Amino acid sequence: MYLKGRGRNFIQGVKEGLPIGLGYLSVAFAFGVKASLLGVPALITVLISMTNLTSAGQLAGITVIAEAGTILEMIATQLIINSRYSLMSISLSQKAVGNYTIPKRLFSSAFVTDEIFAVAVTKPSFGFPFFTGLSLLPYVGWVSGTVAGVLLGNVLPVEIQSALGIAIYAMFIAIIIPPAETNFAVLTVLFFSAGLSCLFYFVPFLSKTFSTGTAVIICAVVTAAVVSLIFPIKEKEYE
């Protein structure tokens, strides 16, 4: 089905990517507003969205930029937050068929997100035209939403800017709450990481010693290590 008719496959990908693009539009708008509130220049914010497609990674990135963090902090933060995409790409590479050359695979890898992966991985196989169509509207929605957020973020009242600035955090909450209701391990991750983050924020020694980017890295690594020891995945469950 996905191997015949490049034009038809591309259009099919565009149709399936439309809901993702609409969702990205609103989230990217919140990201643009947040970047404006942090004082990140408008052009830099838009360029970040044009060359990246990761909400959590970009939010952490602009925080490091706003606080004049080091390059090493930025690299470590992005590596930890976005490492899951390498695993997603490996999974999708098993389904990529047709004339899917290495340059095409490298191009497609830039558009692997959680939502695009969720759609593409359900297909028995797909070609480059389908995946390109699937990625098109999410990319357009993400970039245009960021532009709108940056432009309106500078003219909206301060009260509305502040409200929109926390919208992207509401998205993350909406992602983690449903699985936390049914999975005690996820709930433990949620509370442990939140408690650890509070320590880095409220304890004077920690808040003065570690920057926000470094604190994020430490919280992510420590939480993952501790919870993985408490709730190890059994071999049968993994299979």
C-alpha cells in the first residue's frame, strides 16, 4: 500500500500528519511566548525551531541560553532529553523500504518526534514519500507557531504572556499524568524528580552552586538510575 504511487503516498502522509501539525501549532506558540519572556532574541528563537523539532529539548535549550550556560551544559542537556529519538530512529529504519538511501534517511531523521514516530511505527512499511508527507505539516505547524508566539508575545499584555508562558508546561503535565495514574513506576519518577528539582531550587547551596541546565541533567540521570533500580524491567515484560 505504501510502496506504490509516490504522489499518493505523499498525500497520505500529509493527511496523517495534519492532526500532529495542528497540535504542534499551539505548543510552538507557547514555546515562542516562553522564549520571548526569557529574553531570547526573536530571530534565534525562530531559527531554533527551524533547525530542531523537539519541544522539551528546545525549552531546556532556551533556558540554558537565557542563563548564559556553557556549551557542555547544552550538549549534555540535549543528549539526555533527546537520546530517545535514536532508539525511535532505529525502530523506524526497520520499516523504511524502497529507494531509502542514506542521504534520505539522514534527512528523515531530523523529523523523528514522538508523534510522528507513533504514526509511522504502526505501518508495516513505508517509503520516503510517505514519511516526508507525514513530517511536512508538523514542521510547518511548529515553525509557524513559533513565529506567531514570538510576534504576539511582544505585544500581548503581561498577564496573558505569563499565562501562555506556562502553557507548554501544561502540555508536559498532560503527557505524564495519564500513565502515572496506572503505572506506579511512572508516578514514582514524577514525585522523585519533582522533589529533587525542588531541592536544587530552594536549597541555597544547591541553587547557587548549580545552574538550571546542570540541575536538569543531574535530576534526569539520578532519577533514571534510582527508579530503574527500584523498578527493574523483567525479561518477560521487556519481550
